[in-house]
Amino acid sequence: MLEQTGLELVNWARAQFALTAMFHWIFVPLTLGLSFLCAFFESIYVKTGKEEWRRLTRFWMRLFGINFAIGVATGIILEFEFGTNWSNYSWMVGDIFGAPLAIEGLVAFFLEATFFAVMFFGWDRVSKGFHLFSTWMVAIGSNLSALWILVANGWMQFPTGMAFNPDKARFEMQNFWDVLFSPVAISKFTHTTSSGFLLGSLFVISVSSWYLLKGRHRDMAKKSIVVASMFGLLSALFVGFTGDEAAYTDAQKQPMKLAAFEGLWKGQENAGLVAVGVLAPDKRPGDDKDPFVFEIRIPGLLSLLANRSPGSFVPGIDDLVYGNKDRGIMGANEKITRGKIAIEQLAAYKKAREIGDQAAAEGALQEFDAHKAYLGFGYLDSPEQAVPPVAVTFYSFHAMVALGTLFILIFFIFLVLTMKDKIEGQRALLLLGVLSLFLGFIASEAGWVVAEVGRQPWAIQDLLPVTVARTDINVGSVKTTFFMFLVTFTVLFIAEVGIMLKQIQIGPEGK
């Protein structure tokens, strides 16, 4: 009964954090993309001196400001949840996880907040040059905020630059630069920010397409589409490049995640990449059932993308769960055994220290050090628990990739037709332009599902499962706050959409 209550608490805490994170993520990528688009628009205004670009810039800035305010509010809630629902996590890794978050607050957030006021209220109060500088600082500051948050998240995916303190039972930073320049942190930052640029571009195209369908603000809409489609096309291509790098990093650092989002159960040489597939719902680790009801594979491509080596071996879920001696892969079953030894020896070390038995303490610590890399596995009850939800990860990944490919095509077509002044007669395309924003949100949220669900059951990859990271509080408290947040977020979302729609209906000033 106690075990069931603990699992229920973990699941509700997960649900509350996922709710907050995914709601927050509605606003973050839009902030990242719109901030730079506003800077582009204002740069054109300052360069040309044309009043129409000033009106256009101020219009998109108003929409950016509405989105920015809601994003800040939800981000604060998200950070508080580390203390309320995940206090064990905060204690064990706060020395590392807290550092980039502190830098984000002290440097990046203050940078964007300082110049945010000038950007919104400095028109006609400061020079054109300084106002443009302020707009660029807001854009840079917004993306620097994302850097530090993604560095923290990247460390959760690939813990590096730290050491475990057995006396305090917590991880402590040893090398800040290893944390900052972790390959996972770099790939997450480049992929996430570029996807934000893509979404911001889709937002501008969506609103502008609606104006063209209504026959309103046509000149402003076409000018906006040209800038947004150029920025969006470059961003979408870069998203594809950084996505490939992120998948390669996953293959090296989080092979279970890669196996899950590719639905790869048995390791293969010259492994094919699944282009389209439907998973068998009853497939389980260790069985001989076919993992797919239907699939179309591109032969050999997964091996090339995962290892940068044609024909190379890519481990599957079963290899990582049960091991593969021929390939030198240690399975989760062996890691669990070693992890339990680490936990036992850590307890023995603490006990020896308490009674003053230095020899026993040193012996226990030596044994702990030999097995500490598998510490997190010691809290798992079975090797199958090391497998993330495969279906959720697989479908989220493939939806993200399919939509990302579609966006490249959308940006290209919009750019060409607008440059040729043929966009207004394309009703079907403009309807797709309006809908593209919603597709962009789906792709953006799917990306986070892949990143976070794909690394389950870990709060810190291989070192701290979520079952241990949680706060030991009443389940009812988490349930209550979950529904409180659900109602609050729903109200905020409706309010923001209402304000946005009202501003869009009004349109650029002077029109």
C-alpha cells in the first residue's frame, strides 16, 4: 500500500510538472522567435526610415509583449515546483542545477527586462539607434535565458563536470565549463532556439495570411511574410541540421532514448531509419513479437545517423535492458546489481563514519566508488523499468520530424509567391498559412515530449530516478495544486488568446 501511494505521488508530481512545463512551452519558443523578428523589422525601419515599417514593428511588438508577460509568469511557477514536488532532486543536485538558473536570473533575465522597458516605452523618447539597440538586447537576452535553462536541462540528460559527495549524499560541481559546453547542452540549445525561430516565423505568417484572406492590411502582411518566410526557411533548415546532431548525441549519450524514438527493439548492423510506422501495442521487452504492425524503413540510414558510420551496429531496447556480451553492452539487469552494491556501500560508509571506524569507512567508500556510476539503477526493481514509454516517444518524434519537413516547404512556397506578388490569390495556401501556427505548436511540444519522456525513468540520467527525486508530501496536496494550476493556466490561456485576437483584429496602428 505504501509503495502504491509513493507511485501515485510520483505520477501526480510528474503530471503537474508536465502540465506546467508544456503550458510554459507555448510561450517560450514564440518569445525566442518573435524577439528576433521584431529586431529585424525595426532594423529595416531604421535603415529605410519608412513609417510603414515603424507601424509594422510596433504591431508585432505588442503581440510579443503579451506573449512575453504570460511566459514569465508560468516560468516562475515551474521553478518553484522544483522545491515543492522535487525537493530530493533539488537537494541532491542543487549545487549544479542551481548555478545556470542563477546566472539566467542575474544576467540574462535582467538584461532583457532592462531593455524591455526601453523597447516598449522608449519610442520617441530615445534615439532611433538606441531604441534599435534595446530591441536587439531583448532578443539576445531572451535567447541567453534559454541558454542557461537548456544548460541545466542538458546536464540532467548527460551529467558531467561533477562529483558525488558521500558525506552529504549530493552531487557537487567540479568543472563549470564541462557543464556549460556539454555536447548535450550545446545540441539542446541550438535545436531548441532554432525551433523557436521557426515557430515565431509561423506566427507571423499565420496572422499575415489571415489578413490577406480578409483583404486587410495587405501591404503590411506581405512585407511581414517576406521577412518571416526568409527567417523561417533558414531556421527550419538549421532545425533539421541541429536535430540530426541531437539524435547523434542521443545515440552516444542516451542510447535508450534513441532506441525508443526509433522503435528499435533488437540491435542491428546497417539499421534502417523508420520513415513511417505503426507500433504493435502489445510489444514488450524480451519477447519475440514483431514491433511494428506496419513500417517503411530507409535502409542503413539509422546506422549512418547514429554513429556517422555506414553499416555500424545500433543497440536496441533489448540489448540495453538485458545486455549484449558480443557487443560489449552492459544491460540494465547488471547495472541494477551494481547500483544496489553502491547503495549498500554508501550506507555502510555512513554507518562506519558514525561509529568512528575509519578502516571500515575507507573500505566501504572504495567499494562505493567502484560502483557509483550505476547508483541510480540500484533504485530500480527490474531491468524493464529502464525502458521509457516507447509509443509516446516514437510517435512524438516522428510527428515532429514530419512537421519539420512540411515547414521547410511552407516557408519556401510563401517566400517565392510573395516575392512574385502572387500570394493573395492562393486561398488554400493562405488557409494552410493560418493553420501552420497550430502545427508548429504541435511539433514544438512533441519535441519536448521526446526529450523528457524519452529519458524516463530518470530525473538525472542513470543517477537519480524520479521515484527518488520526489518530495515526500501528501498525494492530496499534489492533486489539489494540479487542478488549481489546470484552472489557472486555462484562464491565462483564454485571456492571452483573447487579448491577442483583439490586437490582431485592431491591426497595425494607423490602418
